[in-house]
Amino acid sequence: MTRQSAPFDRRLGAHAALATLSLGLMLAAGPAAAVLYKWVDANGRISYSDQPPPGNVKSEIVGGAPPASNPEAVRDMANQEQDLKKRDKQRAEDLKKVDKARAEDVTRQQACTDVKGRLAIYNTDVLVTMVNEKGEQVFLDDAAKNKEREKIEALVRERCPG
């Protein structure tokens, strides 16, 4: 071998290696995509073939071509993720609404309890006092007590439904 033929031989060797690799990959991919049939012949032996069995022999497919790739898979996954985010956001909003409704219900119940407590005081024979506009404590007579009871009963009807 001369000095000039060595680079040529190396290039030829690289091309041959690349061709061999390509051929190997094609051969490996071929069987993976083929359908494989399995059946039991007349003698009771199990047979496998890439061709369907001859005649009216019952067979099953035990290997098959992989499913076609979904060109919309990335878009589908993005849509699913977006839908999940929408549902999560809606759940969070629904929970806020429920929490707000519970807080309002607690406030209404407390207001009802307070006004009923005030009414209970006016339904007794206890002397009731109020603070007048001068900041002085004054006792209510029966007429003033009845008038105040009527106001509180109206509040009970308003704040304590049912």
C-alpha cells in the first residue's frame, strides 16, 4: 500500500461502515413493524409466521405494527393541560364562593343571635336602661320599653328568617 492510497482507503472504510450501519438499522426496523400470526396446526403444534396461516385455520395476531404516531399529540397534551388549569381555577373559584357563603352565613347567624338576645331582655320585667344623647344612663318606662321591643322584633324578622 502506498502513501497516497491510505486516505482513500480510510474514506472507503468510513463509507462502508456507514452503509453497514444503515443496512443494520433498516433490517432491525423491518421485523418490528411486521405482523406476527400464531396458530395451532392439524398436528397440534404451535406455529408462528409473518404470513397468515393457509386455509381456514383459526389464528391470532401476537405482534403488530406499532400504532401510528399522533401528529396532534403535542397540541392534544397542551389542550389537556389547559383544560386541567381551567378546572383547577374553577375549583378554586368555587371554593372561594363556598367559603364566602359560609362566612356570610356565620355573620347572619351571629346577628340573629345578638338581636334575639336583646329581645329577650325586653321580654322580662327587668328594668332596662339606655344611654341618651347627653351620654347619661336613663331608665325606660313601659311605653318606651314596648316601643324598643317592637323595633327589635322587626330586626328579628329581618335577620332571622325562618
